Amino acid sequence: MTYNPPIEKVLQGLRSGKIIGETKITMECLDAIASSTVYMKAKRPEDFEHEITEYLALFLKERPRLILLANASRYLINEVRQGIDKGLSVTELKKLVTLKAMEFNKSMRSAIDKIGEVGARYIEDGDVILTHGASTTVLSILAKAKEEGKKIQVMVTEARPDFQGRILAMALADLGLPTTLIIDSAHYYYIRRVHKVVLGATAICPNGCIVGKVGTGAVALAAREHRVKVYVAANTQKITAEVAFAEEASYERGDPSWVLPQEEIQRLGIFVANPTYDVTPPEYIDLIITEKGAVPPQGVILIAKEIYGWPLVTFKHTDFFEYIT
């Protein structure tokens, strides 16, 4: 595989944890693909398709549960294949990929802005909001609520072990929103002071369950026990047709050294469990806020049918892995 600086830069960012958040990761990967075409050596359209697929596979191997990235990858490959069917040259395909990558990123930004507008309608003046970890869509909603003049306060969990919540807390503080950063285990302690819970998601399954940063389910459960409304903010590009996705994601584990240094793990013989995701059942969620509007979890299947058809056409991101050489 040809050395490609934009691709390598993003891969290093993913491996080091410097690029986080589903939307941010997907945008960075697509920007890298758009910038990388000048380094590609393919002479034939079919070879170009193979080369693009190889690079997308590398990204997906680093983040195999990112439905947003998987859907973006599928979109790009389908555009390339259609271009080949139309008889486009390699030069024309390179321009096409750059254009379509930019268009997909633009569509994500537009969706995030729209989710902010829709979600802000459910935030009232004086609300205390609790959120878990970092989410671009949650930030959009809270920023829009402030823009509308609503005086709100936000509590953000740290989201250990990679502390994504600190990033969101700093972003909220930069907006001038009163923000409290709390340790993850304190969510139950503070839930009785909260008016609403607003959460992001890694993926939305057809049955309405949510795959999110580990700890999402615990926050939603505490909210349900205290009769606090739970809103999940995510664009429809995060809806998956894979009915088994939630179960597969629940088995994924992060690097144990994020929790305890590797030398201590080996010295003490401690097994470190660092699950990446958990699954929140639909009964813990009041509404899912998308760029197409807010729907109850039971309504997700209708959006899934619109996107994937019926019966749902399953796409597996692992299909890309055969291209890695």
C-alpha cells in the first residue's frame, strides 16, 4: 500500500486518542480521504476503487463500531462504483471522491445544526441538564438553547477512562454556560437536582435501543428511576440496519492501560476490564432527536426503513477488511 501522509496522520490521531467523538472522527477521516487522492498511484479506475477501499478499511479497523464512519465509507464506495460504471477516468474519480467527501461532511454539519434547533425546543429556561461524556449533537442543542436566551446549567460526567467529558465541559464553559464537571459515579447523587438528561449516541438500532459510551445506560436508568426525561441526540446517519450491532458492540474493550499502567497490570496480575460501549434499552428513553425531528424510540424503525428499505439491507463494516494488505 502506498504511503499516504493524510491517511497516516489521521491513523496516528486515532491510535493516540487525540481524535475523539464519532462525528469528529468521521469528518477527519473523510477530510483525509479527500486530501489523499493526490498521493494515490492507481492507473485504472478499478485499482483506484481498491485503493480508496483499503484506506477506509484502515480507519474502520481502528474504530470498528462507528456506524457513522461505516455509512460514510459505504457512501463513498458506492459513488466511486457509480462513477466507474459511467466510464469516469481515474482523474475524474479523484475529483469525485474529493467532492463527495466534502458533501458528506457538509451534510453532517447541517444535521448537527438542525438537531440543535430541534433539541433546543425541549430545553426550558432554568433547566439543569445532565449529560454523559462528549457529544457534538448535545453541544449543538445546549449552544442553541443559550443562543435563544435560556438560562440553563449543565452537569457533565468525566466519562472515564479517556475523560471525554472534560472536552465537552470546556467547550460549554467557553460558551459561557454554567458547567459542573462531575465524576462518573456521582451521576446518581446529582440526578435528583436535574430536570432533563441529554445524551449522545454511537449508534441507534432499529428497535430503538442506543449504543453509547459506557455509562450511558446507567445515567438513563437513574433518570428513569427519578422520572427525569431522557433525550438522545443523534443524526439519522447513525442508524444501523444491523440488528446484532448492539450485542456485538457490548463485547468491545478499550486499552487496559488507560485504566492501569501496563507494568502494574503485569506485576500484580490484575485483569482490567475496560468496556467501550453499553446498550440503553428503548424504555429508558423518552425521545430521540434527529435532524428529521424528534421521535420516540419505537419510531426509529420507520426511519430505518426509509434509509435501508424493507427488509432492512444489512451492511457490515467488516466487509472492508478483506482489502487490507
